[in-house]
Amino acid sequence: MELKKETVQMLRVKSKAASQVTFDEDYNVPDTRPDIGRMIQSKAEISMDEVRLSEGRAFLKGSLNVDMLYVGEKEGRIYSLAAKLPVDETVNLEGIEGGDKLCLNWEMEDLSIHVIHSRKLNIKAIVTFYAAVDETTGIQIPVALEEEDISVKKKRVGLMSLCIHKKDTLRIKEDIELAANRPNVESLLWHTIEPRNLDLRVEKDKIRVKGELAVFILYEGTDEEALPQWQEYTLPFSREMECQGCGEELIPHIEVSLIHQGMEVKPDGDGEERIFQVDAVLELNMKLYREVEYDLVQDVYTPLKECVLHGKQEILESLLVRNLSRFRMNDRIKVKESQGKVLQLCHSCGRVKIDKTRITEEGIQVEGIVILRLLYIIGNDEMPFYSMEAMLPFTHVIDAKGVGPDCRYFLHSELEQLSVTMADGDEIEVKASVGLNVLVFRQWEEMIIDHVEEKPLDMKKIQDMPGVTVYMVKPGDTLWDIARSFYTTVEEICTMNSLQEAEISPGQSLLLVKQVQS
């Protein structure tokens, strides 16, 4: 018997692992930099030079790039400092091979800088690497039987078929020109670049990416006093990425990460250093699915021959929920009394860290924190700049009706908006908007028939069966199962018992006539 089949592409996790790397290194201040009086702020990012896969292992080579902002010990001016700590890590990934493709993410768990003395620092950091190798598997779904006069049992199923799985990068380069009342740039001291309010739209053969870059710049001016100057900018952007095979009907699961941020100072048309060139690179890990429906063949039989089914159990997936949930946070942060009264806020930035998720009756409960970093000025003319870090905990339930243990879900968090204002000299008011985007798949196991083997009927077994039987319907019985067991057909049972519909109930009596003559 020939089965007609349709191919559904499924994405399976071949192997995944997490590896935590701890940094604890002393760092000598270069001779070209002034002595350190006090640290103000620090940040770090990972850059990868090489990712190599072999049998069961992934070898990672790169660096942890640490940027520091500090106040000089003598004159009280602000300076920047950069350190590069090597990363050489091996991640065990069982079952992977050299040709596999690795999806690598990392998260900065902790970063602390301790001043040992004016010429030496101790840098501590904890970075967790998340490595995963996916593989695409084509499952042949039987949807019909070529032969006629064969009874076929089918079930309508909705499935998620993977259409596109790839990575791509999007580079955003923009120029920022200083306002006329600002002095020229002597040196760039500090900058941050954060993507916000990302909106990704799938269109025909392309992905449209819209959003904003929140940019903060701290620089030393060329004026006589050489006072630090700072400015915040919001740079809207809209870009298109080529993606052959995309269409509006596809269901996207796209993870976006900022893998590079840089800034350079350029001269303007008059040759003065007044232009900042912002350079940001976003990496998009794209999985695009099509929702398809099939009449899945579950069983076949005929009273004229024995049908033996051959196949195996497969895990199938269907779309349950897509939901972008947003909530707002409003809180107040106290400033350390030892630092003095806050005169002015310079800059604020933050990120969302998810600590725990669990499934509840209402949906998916998410627990986490918003980590804030604030740069501000106090009433101290010699060393006015200070910074602090604050953590705002939250618990939020994402509406996801029907989610349960048989589901898997993908959760992406984003700090969409952040507003920080002075409540008074001791307290800072924080308003934030957090977006939680979830995609939920329901999973179940199904017997997928590969082929049907035909065998002669067991005539002795058939001869031992009565030609006519009165059968009492049991709970869970279907006309299909009854017909198969007693070598008749559903149509014959309906005709013999004057059934208008193919529905039966427990305790109902049915007259069955064997269709195979002994």
C-alpha cells in the first residue's frame, strides 16, 4: 500500500550546555594614564575571535573587554581606562560534530572593580555562556492512501513547520553632531548604546527592523576649564534585511542581541572635532515557522487482508499562544548618605534579568529584576561624579491560556522605556516599561506511519468468529475500532443498525455482520 506523505520540518535541540567563567585578575594602570583616585563606573562586553566545534566540544576564544571611568587622584579630572581579559573556554556538548552550527549567547552575572592602590586594580567578573546546537529534521506525515476500497482513519492536526533558520547581522551607523553651544571634543571619555523599542516585521523576502538607539556620550571639551560634557540622544532607525522565502504569513521567533557597540569622533566640514559616529551591530537569530494543517493517517484496514502498520513515535508541535505582554514599574531609590546630595542626574541605563519562570493556571509567571545604572553629580567641586547600581524586583504573569507541562516556550524580555527623575536630593524616582514576548508551542507524541505491510488473513481466526454478533459498546469505543476488530466496515455497521451519524454511546447494542466469508 502506497502512502501519500507531506514533509514537515521540525527543529530539534541536538545538544545544549551552560558554562560559567570566573575572572579574578589584577590589572596595572598603564604609564600613560594618571593615578586613580576613585572609580566611577564600569561596563564590559564579550567579543569572540574564534568558535570551533569538534567531537563533543566547543572551543571558545575571545576576550572580556572592560571599560572603566575614574577620577584622577590629584587634579580630580575624569579619565577612562580599558582592559582586555582573555577568554579561552571549552564547553562540553554531547553528540555534536565539526559541521554543526552553534548558537552562543552570554550573560554578565557580575562585574566589580576594586582599587588596590592608585596604580593597580582588581577586576572580578562572572560570565555565563549558553551554547546550543539545533538540527533540522524532516518528518514525513502520511496524509492519504493511494489504494481505493481501503478504510482510513484520519485526524486533523495543526503543525508548526520550520521554513527559515539562519543568523544575520544588521549594522547601524549614524552621525551625531554637537549642538552649537557645546565645546569641541578634546577626548571621548565614555559612551553607552542601547537598542530600545524594537519592532520586527516579516514581509515578502525581507525582515523590517525598526527601533531606537539610546545613546549617552561623556566627553572632555576643549574649553579652558576642560569640564566634562555629556549629552543623551535618541536615534530612530528603520532597516531592511534580505530574507529569501519570508512572507507575512510566517510566524517569527527572532532573538536580537547587541554584539558590538562603538563610537568615534570625526571632524565636521570646518575640520573641528564635533561629530560622533555611532556604530552598533545587532545579531538576529531567526526562526520562521508556517502553521500547516494535515489530515494525519492514524490507521488503515480492510476486511480482505491483514494490514500491519510500521512507523515510530514522533514529537509534534502546534502553536498555542503568541503574546507580547507589557507592564510598568514605578519605584524610588535612596542615594547613599555618605555621597552627599544629588544635584543633577546625567545618565541612566538598565537591563532586564529573568531569574525564574513557572507555569500557573493563569499563564506563565515571570520573576526577575530590572538592573539600573545611574550616573549623577553631587555638590563636590573636586570629585562631583558618582554612580550607583540599583535592582528593582518584579513578578508578572503573562496570559497564556492552556499552557501546561506538555508545552515549551520561548521568552524574550526588553526594557522598552526608562525614565529617571529627581524626587529630592536623597531619592530618585524610576519609571520603567518592560516587555515580555512569549511564543508557546504545545508538544505531543504521535505514532507516524512509515509504511503498511499487507499479509494474508488468518483464516482460522476468522472461521472461529461468529458470522453475526451483538456487541455492547464499551467506554472509549469508536465505530472504527469495532469495525476493525470484527472484520466489517463502518458503513456496514451504520446500515445494519440504522445509525444516522457515526456516533455511539456506552451500553448501546450493535448488530455486527462479518464481511469475510470463511
